[in-house]
Amino acid sequence: MFGRKRREQQALVEQLSAQITDLRDQINNSSGMVSTNDREAIMELFNVQPSYAGPVVNSQTAMKASAVYASVALLAGAVASLPIPVYQRTADGRDRAEHPVWYLLNEQFTPSFSAFAAWEYLISCKLLRGDSYGWLVRNRVGEVEEIIPLPWTQTIVERKNGRNTYYFELDGEYYGVEQEDILHFHSLGFDGVKSPSVIGLAGRQSIGVALAAEEYSARFFSNGARPDFAIKHPGNPGPDQVNLMREKWLERHQGGSRSHLPAMLTGGADIKELSMSAEDSQLLETRRWQVVDIARLFGVPAHMIGEHEKSSSWGSGIEQLGIGFVRWQLNRHLKPIEQELNRKLWPRSARYFVEFNRQGLLAGDSKAEAEYLAKALGGPGTQGYMTVNEVRRIKNLPPMEGGDKLIWAGEKANEEPAAETGTGQPEGGEEV
């Protein structure tokens, strides 16, 4: 008897141990390190951030809303797709420079991350959590050899004496790195240490409504949506009779080949058609409005994430909205990134700098672009302000010989400026 009791106790201990191990693994995999000063991270750790609509809204559950996913994918993909040339300052302005940093920023951050994947990850963390971090791994002479994106859930920022120190776990090792070697991409509301996320600051209720509407819609249709009609019986049939009538009706009329057979009702039974309730009919409108609201939350034009009801997919209006998206929304992310890269990559020199090439996203239709470039080159009656090679560089074409000359008003692109023929005095010194 004692042996059986001991075995039962041992089995209970093993069961509890397994549950504790599972819980520890869930915490380690989903949350990582959490600072005691980070209320939002603590709330997310214990999954206690419900919206008034009911669903819990955090950086992970928010991506289940299609409008959030589309907005984050659009912004992250737009930033990741832009080339980042390296320039050096000259007496006349700037020139493209050959620098090892170019390969890191445009091709490969680290052997584990291509540049595109790394930028998508960093921008997604920035949008969903407020901040994103990258570790600048330098060699002995201070040159950057790798840029390692850091997991947000396993990074803690502590400020002391006006300086930030970043503590993080990477591949089972713990590190503490000074602010000079960390790329910190922040968001609106940055206080020098961290930024509030757009979800926690303004989007929890809107995203919660979208998730609740989607869940309601899924349950609505998983339950067969609604019956089209009900059979009304004048008597008071029991449960067995009701089930028998339903089974016989389905046996007789279920399936495409039987759906139009005439119905035979007996015993005074009648059919009553059911209409969709006002609440159900507003479901589609609610979901459509949440797309617009979430697009506004991330600063994305609604038509760029698939909402075209109140806008046309054609015409110059959409084109101007797209250009406005680059100028007014995307620049809010690009400019801080450029400043962070420049001050961290070259902290002791202002010779080199990087800048996103926005030209491809700002270009209009081919006709408008051709007219713009023609005016930039200049010609008869028009003063040019770009050379042929500068235009060719915009179109990713190689330079051509003689293409660095600026065209003056009244001069054709393929002719040399007129040579001076004299001093203004008659030949031989004759007086007029």
C-alpha cells in the first residue's frame, strides 16, 4: 500500500514539474527579460491588456488584425526596399563613396540577416513596440563589421548619469553595451530611454474592436451564419418530434440537387422567413470602418491596404496620395533612422554620411517624370540645373563621356557653347 502511495506522489511531483517547465519555457520564449519599470512589458508578460471590446491587444495579437498586418507590412517593406547610398562631403557638395558600410546596410547586416529582412524586423518592432535595437559589432580599430538586430523582448535600457546602457541576451549569453554601439530607432514620445508603442498609446481600443468584430464574424459563420427560415407549428411538439421533423426536412431538401424540391407541410405547420438583424447587417460596415481607423493610426492611406470604397483606384488623386505618403508619413521614419545611423556609424567624423534614396518612390507617371527631367536638363529658353550624368544616375544608367556639363539657356544638349570670336574691337585696330 505504501509503495502505491509513494508512486502516486512521485507521479504528481513529475506532473507538477512538467507544468512548471512548460510555464518557464513559455515565459522565456515569449517575453524574455522585463524591467520592473516597464509597466507595459509587465502587463504584456501576464497577458492582461484587454481592450474594452474584450480581446487582449498587444504586439502579437494586434498582428492578427488584417489591417494592422497590412499597415506594418507596407511601412516595413517600403523602408526595407529603399537603397541607402554612402556619401562623402566635398568642397562642392557631396559624392558617392565606396565604403564597407554600404554592404552592411544594403545587402547583409550579419550572416543571419539579409539587409531587407533586418530592416523589416527593425521597423516592425518600432511600429508595434515603440523601439527597435541593433548592435554595432566593431573590430579593434572601431570599424563596424556586423549589425545584429536585437530581440525587443530580451533588451533592457537603463539610464544613469545621462547615459544609456543596453542589457540583452543573445544566444544564451548576456551583454551590457554602451549607447555608442547600439542603434536605437525610436518612435513618437521618446523620453531618452524608450518610446510608447502606438498600440499602447492610441490603438488598443481600435484594434480591439477590429479583433472582436473578426471573432464575431468567424463565430457567426462557423455556426451556419443564420437559418433562412423557421418551421412554425401550431401545436406543442416535444423534443423528439422536433428533431424528427428537422432530420426529415434535411433528408428531403439538403444538397444542391434537392434544394428546389417543393416542400410538403402537414399538421398546420407554416414556414416563416428570417431576416438578418440590424446588428448583423452592420457587421460589414463596422469591419470596413476599422480598416480606415487602423490605417489612420499608422499614418497609411487606406487605399494602400485595400480599402477602396471611398476612393478610386485610378487617376492622379491616388498618385498624389501615394507621393504624400512618402513625403509626410514615410519621412517620419526615414529621417530619424538616417540621423541615428550617421551619429553612430561615424561618431568622430562628419566626412561620411548615409541617406535613403527616396527618388524611386517619389517618381510619378512616366510622362510627368519625362517632363520633369527634360526641364532639369535645360535647353532653348530654359536654364538647366542637372547634368546628363546626374539624370542617368537617377535612372540607374552608367555615366557617359561629356555628360557632366551643365546646359545653359539657348544651348542644345549636344552642341558646344559658342566660342568667343574677338575682343569687341575691329581687326587691325581700325577706328569706326
